[in-house]
Amino acid sequence: MFEPLTSGSVILLALAALAAFAVVIIAVRIAIKLAVRVGIVAAVVLAALYATGMLELLPGV
């Protein structure tokens, strides 16, 4: 499986590693953006539930 990768020249291996690194960076950036958006939506939903009285965060207060 790794034989085609290891049989190439050093330049091709470096380019492949650079491409893989770029893909990882882009994937992490997309994941961070998605996580921030999900967090904002969750905060808004929780605030709405708390404001309408459907969510009681501090029982007995």
C-alpha cells in the first residue's frame, strides 16, 4: 500500500506531505467554524428556554 508513495522522488514526497498538511489545516478551520456556530445556536436555544421558564438552572432560587 505504501510502496507507490515511498518509490517517488523526494520532491513528490514533499509535495504530497505539503498537500496533506494543507488539507488538515483547512479541515481544522472548518471544524472550528462549525463548532463556534453550533455553540452560538445552543446558547441562543438555552437562553430562550430559560427566558420562557422551560429550563430551571437554579432550582429553589
